[in-house]
Amino acid sequence: FIEITSPMVGTFYRAASPESQPFVNVGDHVKEGQTVCIIEAMKLMNDMPSEVSGKIVKVIAENGSTVEYGQPLFLVDPKG
């Protein structure tokens, strides 16, 4: 599997707002460049694009948690 990692330190959000559905769930197919989450850093919301196409096999980060630079957020099966 390939890890999608955080490009910055910030707060990880799976959806655009608390009322919205998550951008991706386990089993979803993503394309390279597709938004998979948002990372809030210094009051700025940054869309996080997928670096690879494939199937999401695991969501590693917890919604609303603080993530570090390089921390794995998702696992993707590029053959999926």
C-alpha cells in the first residue's frame, strides 16, 4: 500500500464541515489530485489532494486530531 502523508502540521478534517459527508471513506476509489481531506494550519483551510490513484484501504488519522509533517493519513491500494 501507499501512504498519503500530511504535507504540514495542522488539524486533520475528513469533511468540509461537521454536517458534510467525508471526502473519502474506506473502499472509495480516488484519483490523483482528488481532495481527500482538509488540514487547517494557522486558521487556513488547506485542501489535501491525493498523490496517487487507487482504493482507500485505511483512514489512519482521527478526525479533528493534530497531525505532524509526514504523518500517514490514509493507506491506498494503487491496484484497487
